[in-house]
Amino acid sequence: MIFAVRRIALPLLLTSLALTASVRLAAGYKKPAPTLTQMDEHKRAVHALNRLTFGPRPGDVQKVMDIGVDKWIELQLNPKKIDDGALESRLAPFRTFRMDTREIVENFPPPQLIKQVMNGRQSLPSDPTRRAVYQAQIERQEQKQERKQESGKNPPDATASNAVDAPAVDAANKQARLGDEERAQRREARMFADLTVEELLNLPPDQRVKRVLKMAPEEQRILAASLKGGRGNDFMEGMSPQQKETLMALNNPQQVIVSELVQGKLLRAIYSERQLDEVMTDFWFNHFNIFIGKGPDHYMITSYERDVIRQHALGKFEDLLLATAKSPAMLFYLDNWLSIGPNSDIATGAPKNPHRGYRRHRFPNYPRRASVQKAKGKRSSGLNENYGRELMELHTLGVNGGYSQKDVTEVARVFTGWTIDQPQQGGGFKFEERMHDHGDKIVLGHRIKDNGEKEGREVLHLLAHHRATAKFICTKLAMRFVSDNPPQALVDHISQTFLKKNGDIREVLRTLFRSPEFWSSDNYRAKVKTPLEFVVSAVRATGGEVSDATPLANQLNNMGMPLYGMQPPTGYSMKAETWVNSAALLGRMNFALALSAGKLRGVQADTQPILSANPAPTDPQQVLAVMENSLLAGDISKQTHDTISKQMQVPQVTQRRLDDPARPPNLSVIEGLLVGSPEFQRR
């Protein structure tokens, strides 16, 4: 626990605040129906910032009031009109953001590609930097294979019964000696790596990189493994982004991709001026969830989020739906790329035919593929219903959307043939006619005529314009922006806009933001923040400067919300009941104190801007009042204020010296307690 050593008062305070917050937040999301009492202009600005952004920064409330709340909202609805150059400068070092999937695979090779190089099916790249990455991974694969072979030998026990003959005993002893020698060599290698790091740190960054690239692959691997934590940061100080990526890739190429994805998401959420665009990108990614831990999906997510989700976040829902359906990331995640129709050419074993319109009934005597595979002892690939089910249950109609199991099967048949061209090499969408299930289908009572790829587009159009889809999507939008249990009248109202405007997301949001329900005072600070919203809003509120977002991502892991880490297709819950408990809120309080005290590597909060517009108050109560106004717009309960105020006289909490007559307040502790308060946990 933060500050726990010799500071008993603070842990007790944190536990008390967490328990209090848990009770009050739990009560907050069970509020009665809104009375539609409207807010004043100041609260409207705070409310708009809390709902349309990842949280206000110091000075944001006044800026929004100067522009005008309604004009500011309209500007956020048109993000291309907002200059986001400062963010782009922060993202410039991350090269993977500008690569397509195939380029990412080539620059940061997966194990499958390394095996192809080892087997002679692919050649090593000519570029020396990329070549070094490949060679380091080849070395690692060879060592894996050697260890696997050694472990499979199962040498006899030299101390066993007399049945073990002398040669076997000698062999066992020899292997034991080899094991001791190998451990000794590893210790020596680690010592060598330590000495090498110290030597290389004295060189300029360019010379440092050149020396590393000249090393043997095994030396590179050992060196890269030794550069963890702060030591690695020191070693890479002054290097270009590409040089840093290369050194990281020597140890783990895939980790470079994941690290840049995670850092990019957090930096966008923290620093983008196009905040509503970021909020909606996060919303739609969660709605069309992809799990980063499934096979090559971590290579595909960069393009998925950039070219599919972000590109359509404020566009037409049908366009977004089609883009996700054709995305290799979604096709792989829900296994549709393997789905083969029972009446397809491949399933029936019919020969290839270049003529469009070829059908199995022309070759009725060909055996079905399943029987052929069974005879060969191979597992049969058949119809996969995963995507068809999630398309209707999670992406469009909703669980009570009026579809049947028969509809799921028919939709699955429709999308057979929607696959990936060379998925292990970063290929794109491909429609494979021979995998497609021939024949008409009936979906939700509509006949879908046999028409190849166009069948899928027809079904997506049908679902995108269905009333159940409008209700389901608009309910989720109202949950995100209004309350966990949004009024049915509001859902009906924005659903009408959804249907009337052909699923125009921008128009639906515009209707939502103009509704009296959105501006009801009962909904002010009524939504509990998810861990992502809490962490990002805390950094924004404290004016945090982030040089490395990895520690923030680690905090989210601890809070149960790893980025891109939700395995089921449901995505993360937006409801308070998922996140409200005393243990979780204690973790949030600890994070808040660590952030404000500068205990998170790569993240530096700044308390000075909070007090800069004032005559630098020194009285603890005045400082508390200023910080309450800056961090919470003055929205703090008497209970929270009194709880923190009482602690201002406790040196163990504020960390003030007992012999200091001035007894100045500890700004970071005050800031941390306010950021961890129940009021800050709501938006």
C-alpha cells in the first residue's frame, strides 16, 4: 500500500474512504427516474466535458463556457475541424501506426514466419536492422527446439535399481554434468551482458546501436533480456524511435506491436483535442470487441482500430458494420475465415470451375469433403456459426432481437467464403467462392437469393436498418452518455433518428445531446467511471505529462480492465455494478496517490497549474478549497470534504515535518485524496 511504511493513519484513511465510496457509488447508480430538472450553464459545461470527453483538464470548463456549450459540442461532432497536431507529434515515434498489417508482420516477424525462414520457404531480409531481428528470433527458435528434444529423451535415473546398466548410468551422469555446465554458461553470459551494458552506455546512441547489431544473435538476445525496466530506458536514451523498436524486437517482436497499441490508445485518450471521436472509437471497439491474445490478432488490431473503427466512429452504422464484417481481425477472432458451407464446392469435393454460377448439382456424384477428410484422418472444417450468432446478438439486434437458431444458421451460411488472404502474412479480406454455401437462405423471414458475396452485404443492410438494431444500439449509446438505466422515452426518441437518418451516428448523437434527458440534473455525475475512464481522467485532471504510458496500462491490468484484453466478444461492461466494490476502489485510491506523488515511472502530475490562477494560498483549508474547485468543479459532498479536511492536521497523512512551524500542506496528498474521492469516480 502506498505510503504504508511508518504512516499508519493513511492506510486507515484510504480504507475508510474506499468503503465510503463503495457504499455511496453503489447507491448512486440505483437512483430513481430523472425529474428532467435542467442544469445551469456552469454545470452544463462540466457535464458535457465529463460525458463527451475522458474528463476535463485544468481550465477546460472555462474554455467550453467561453465558446458556448452547444457550439463546443457541435465542434466535437465534427472532429476534422479540430487541429490535433500536438497529439500527432506525440504519436510520431510509433512506426506501427503508419504500417498496414503486412508491413507489421514483415518488420516484427511472428514465429510462423521465422519457421518459414528456417525451413527455406522465406528468405532473410536484406536490410541489416530487420535481418538482425530475424536472426535473433531464429536463434531463439533453435534453442526451443533443442530444449524440447532434450526434455523428450527422459534419461534413466542413475540411482535407480540394479536393472539400470552401467552405460545408462554414465549417460545420465553426463547429461547432469552438461546441465551444470549450461547453467554456468548462462551465469557467465549474464555477467557478460551486465559488463557490456555498462560499456555501451558510455557510447553515443548511434554507436551503441551499431555495436549491438554487430553482436552474434545469442549475444543480442542475452543483452536484450537484461535491458528491462529503468535500465532499458537508460540504454535507449537518445535513440531514434526505429532504433528503440529494433532493440525491443531483438527480444520480442510481438511485444513492440502490443506496446505501441496500448501506449497509442492511452495517449490519444489523454491528449487528443478530438475527444468525442476518441470516446466513440473506444465505444465502438468495445461494441465490436476483438481479443488481442488470440493468435495473429495482435498483428491485425492496429489496422482494425485505425481503418475500421476510428474511420467510421461518427459515420453510418451500416458502413461500420460492413467494415467490421470484412476485417481480417474480426474474421479471425470469430473464426468465420474457416467457415465452409455444407453445400460448397470444397465440402462436396467438386473440381474447380472458372465459370461463375457453377453449382454442385452439376456434379451430383462427387463425394463430400468431410468423408474424404475422415478417411485421411484429418479434422473436418465445416460451417462455423460464431460470427452469425454474435452479429445478431451483440453487433445488431441484441439478445432479445427476435431471431431464432435457424436464423443464426442461415446467416452463418450467408457468410461462408468471407475469409482472409494469407492470414499469417497479414493479408486482407478475400471472398472465396469455393467455400461459399450455395442455395437460397431465409433470414428473419427474408429470402436471400444465392448470390455469392453480395448475400452478406444484403444481410448486413437488413440488420443495419432493423428496428431491433436501432433500439439495441441506441440503448447502449444512452447507457454510455446518460445513465446505466436510460429512460425508455429517450431510447425511443433517438431510435427514431437512427431509423430516419439511416443509422447516421453523428445525427443520433446530436439528437441525444439535445435531449432534456441528457441535461437532466439527476444525471449529473451519475455515471461511475470504468477503470480506463478513471485512469485517463485522473491524468488529464492533474495536468499529467506522460513520457511512457506503459505504467498506466499496468494499472489498468491491476484494475481488471487490460486494454484489448477482454476475451469474450461482449466487451467490457459500462455499468457501475461491474466496477464498484471496496477492493477495487481502494486500488483506485492507491493509484491516485501514486500518480499525484510522482510514483509512476513515465508519468508526472503537476499541482502547480491548479494553484497558478490564485495568490498561492498556503493555508491547508484554502489549498483544499482551490483543489476541490479545480479537480471537481466544486462538486464535493460535505462528507468527503470533512473527511479530507480533518486529515489536513495529521502530519502522517500530509507528510509534513513535525518541527516545521509553517506546516505547509502537501499538495500531492491533497490532490491524490481528491482524485480518489467518490465524486471524482463519477462523470
